[in-house]
Amino acid sequence: MSFFNKMLARVGVGAAKIDTVLDQNEYYPNSEVRGIVYVQGGNVDQDVGNIYIEVMTQYIREQDDKKHYVDYTIAKYRVSEKTQVKSGQKLEIPFGFTLPSQTPLTLSNQKVWLHTGLDIEMSVDPTDQDYIVVRPHPYMDTVLEATERLGFQFKASTVEYASRSPFGVPYVQEIEFYPGARFHGQITELELMMSLTSNGLQILVEVDRRGRGLGGFLANAFDMDERRAWLDLTPSDLNRGADYVAQQLERLIDQQSR
């Protein structure tokens, strides 16, 4: 093991490499993520600290009237403890963890990825990055189907910084809808912010009311046209299906749009 090879490994040349292979690339919040981390030893033996996987996303934060994308680690999982990777050695490390409940859905090109890293002392740490697709949890799917049955059409989804987010992360995912015939003339937009809880699904419903006359103009001018309300749905509620959820959502929107 030459001194020169050791120095090269410290800057990443001829060092150990990693590759994470997932069982699949589509998940939903609270589902199980499984796969194998493959480690390929380099030209020299190297002491490796933790091998870890981070679940990462981006949110938008506005500063000085400019929007910036901020990378955020939702959760970090250790998949292997300290070990030594010998020169040329191949390791296979299986792993499994639960995708965090606050992982955003990958709507409107929202990015979610797994970042795998090896902690190697006094060396450039090898990393791997794997993008995943995050679909709605079945509970969320029921709510989205309910909005469709009320005539709403998907508009866009954004993940934005929220300093007072009630969901335990510094962002919220706003899913926006155009109203259909049922609410035409009452509201201009519906926004849903959903969070999985131990008791089912918590939804922050925001209604953007259509202004009427001078009163409506003033409401728009002072941002008073937006109203928010909570809708808590238990597993029993959600198991009753999209029609039942649509009734609950319709009643709440009617109240908020008056």
C-alpha cells in the first residue's frame, strides 16, 4: 500500500465507491424503502465510518424578493456502522426504512431523492444519488379523488418554506385546484395541505374566494379573500370512500366561501 496511492485516495482518486440499488423507484409516504448499497473497494484499504442514506427534497424560500431553492434533509438513516473496506473488496449492504410521512409528493416536477454517503476520515467521501417518485398515500388518494368528484381540476403543486409549519418540517406542500361548475362564482382556487398522522389524515383547506363588488375588491386588496380551516379524517372516515370524504370537504368549502 504505497504512500502515493494513499494520497490519491484522500482526494477521491482510486478510493472506494458506492452504488445504491433500490427494489423499486416509486413509493408513498410511510411506505417501506428497501434496497442494497454496493461498496467497491479502491486501490487502498480504507477505514469507513457510518454508511448512511438521507431522504432529501427541495423547497422554495423567498428572500429579498427572489425565490431560492433550498435542499433539505427530511431524515437520515444509518445503514452500516464503522468498518474497513479493503482494496478491491466488494460489499453488499441490504437496508430498509420507512419513508417519512412528510415526504412531498413528486407533483409538478417536485424533486425527492436518496443521498447515500460513506464517512471516510481525511478523504473525499464517496456519494450516490437516486431520485424517486413519491405517489399519494392511499388516504391522500381518497381525498384527491374526492376533490375530483366535486369538479375540481388539478392546477399545480409547490413546496414552500413555512416558518410556522404545523407539520414538523420547515415547508408545506400546497396542492392547488381550479373550481368546477359546483363552486363556479364562489371561489377562484382551492388549496390542500395534507399531513399523515397516527390518527389518519390532517388537511389544511384554503379557499380563495371570488371577490364581489367593492367588498370583494377590498378583500382581495388586503388578502382577506383567503380562508383556512382544518379537516381531520380518521381511518374510519377515509375507509368510507371518496363520496363520503367529498361530502365533508364540500360542507367545509361551503362554510369557508360564504
